Amino acid sequence: MVTRRLRVGVLCGGASAERQISLATGAEIAAGLSADRYDVVLLDPLALMADNPALGAERRALAVRLRGGVAGESLPERDRALPAAIRDSMERAALRLVAATGALGITGAERIDVAFMALHGPWGEDGRLQGLLETLGIPHTGSGVLAAALAMDKTMAKTVLSSAGLTVPRGVEVTRAMRAEAGWRAAVHYPAVVKPVRQGSSLGLSVVPDPDGLEGALEAAFEHDDRVLVEERIIGTEVTCGVIGNDSLQALPLVEIVANGPVFDYQAKYDPSASQEICPARVAPAVAVAAQNAAILAHRALGCRGLSRVDLILREGRPIVLEVNTMPGMTANSLLPKAARVAGLTFPALLDRLVQWALEAG
């Protein structure tokens, strides 16, 4: 008897500033899913958004081309400086993209059995697409609407995490309307980290040692969002902890991040020569357990599902939670898969588990 392979739509690309990183993630997920078990297609939900006035003209034009079956696109300037391997993944994925319109239909041969989320940033990682999939009755990997939305909004995430008893950096949110006001500036602690509230991959992030650098940092962050978070910079050991599972959770070994430059920025995240990623982290066992427990608590507090990656700073052995990522990088050499490998879980095995957890959650 021939059993039909599960049709998996790897949703990647999308409308955010992290589009190309999402393409690289999608390409490696598609390559890692077993061809014996899965019928895999790379789907771009940007094709659904051609008439969305919130997008710029360039993104809408690309959406129209995707609808028309035209694949392929040039890389933005910042991605041309990345290593050849990741550029190649981006370009290969762009050529294989299929508009997500038919695959998300009510019926038909194109409809997928499960969506593997490989989207980063707004319009994919923030709950909006998860809501559409759940409305259509299509199981998807990762968190649901509320958890995805909370984690993507750094201010709301901090509020929830703090109320759950976790330590988070002191900070203040600044809107464009507030920028000219003086009152909020008294709440800023230097050195400070300035970053968009709803953005990932360290895009728009700056570190400012004193008030003189604040205006330029705000300007860079406001290019990506109309809400900006200004936080104290925590000095300590930077680590990240992957959490996987649905009801029964497993905290993966900590990964210690040592950036060669002053900050773990966009370039450092995706260029292996720009940082060291050490797993397991070089910390005392009790400190590692405390960080893993904090990561699980953060995952549960936000209501995450399937996977998350919690970024922390260890200061004097105490974990301080920076952010929770519900759709972390998922290339074979990304932080969470790297930690899973140290825990004895290969990349294909990790992908299998994520698909099964998606089906269990329905």
C-alpha cells in the first residue's frame, strides 16, 4: 500500500525587513525535511498582500510578480556582504518560491496539510498569519496568535515576563509623538540599547554610551517602527536558550554568544566570522540550570508552543531576559538547531518533531 506523503508548505519570504533571512531559513528547512515522508513546497505569503496599502510600492510589485508566477529577486545591499553560503540559500529559495494563494485555498490539490513557519518579523512572526491559518484549519508549527503577537511586541513581552517574576532590563518606550518631549529622557539609563519594538535580527538596533548618541539611534530605530524601546544595557555573559515541545518542554543547552564587535548586530548574527557561538556555554552548571528554568518560564508565560529561543544576559550568575523569539533562525547552523545538535537531536529529527507537534496541536 502506498501512503501519501504529507504535503508541507514552508512559509518563507513575506513582507518584513527580514525577508531574505526568512528565505535562507525556508531553503534549509525544505532541504532538511525528508523527501520520503514529505511533499515540500516553498510558499510565499507576500503574494496574498499585493493590495495591502501598508506595504511599500516595491513590496506590492514583488507580490504581483509572485502572483503571476515570476520568481527570483536581487538581494538588498546589506545581504550582499554576508557569506556566500547564506546568500546562495537566499537566492535558491527566491527561485523556488510559489505564491501561497492556492496552497491556502479551501480545497484543491495545492492545499497543504501543514504549514512550517519560516517567517521572521512583522506579517509572519507576529500572529497575523497564524490567525489566518487557524481560521482556515491548517495546522502550523510554532506558537499561536497571542503568543506570537506578545513576543513580537517587545514592550508587551517585557510586561508579561516581569509579571511572571522574571528579571528584564529597565526601559522606556518612545513613540514618534513623544520624541520631542523631555519627560521620558529622565527614565533612560546609560549605556542604553535602542531598538524598534516590533523588529528582529537586530535591525535598527544601536548601543549608545551617553545622551549624545541618542538622537541618531532613535532615527535609525524609527526607520523600522513607529515605536522604539530604549533600555539599559546589561553587561554580562550573553547566552540564548532554545525551548522545544508542546505540553512537555525541553530546554536545550545554552549557547554563549561572543561578538567580535561591540554588539551582536545583523552582520554578526549571520556571518560566522563576526562572532563566536559556544555550546554548551562556559558557565557553572547551576547558572546554566537557572537560565534554562528562566527560558522555560518565559516560554510558558507568553504561551509559546513548539519552539522558542530566549535571549538572556547572565549578570553575576543571575539570568536577565532580553527577548523571546517564537520563530528563531532555523538554518542548520542557527543557534537553536546548533543547541539541539549538542543535545543529540539532528536537524532533520528536529524538523520532524516540529511537524508532529504542529499536527498534535491541530
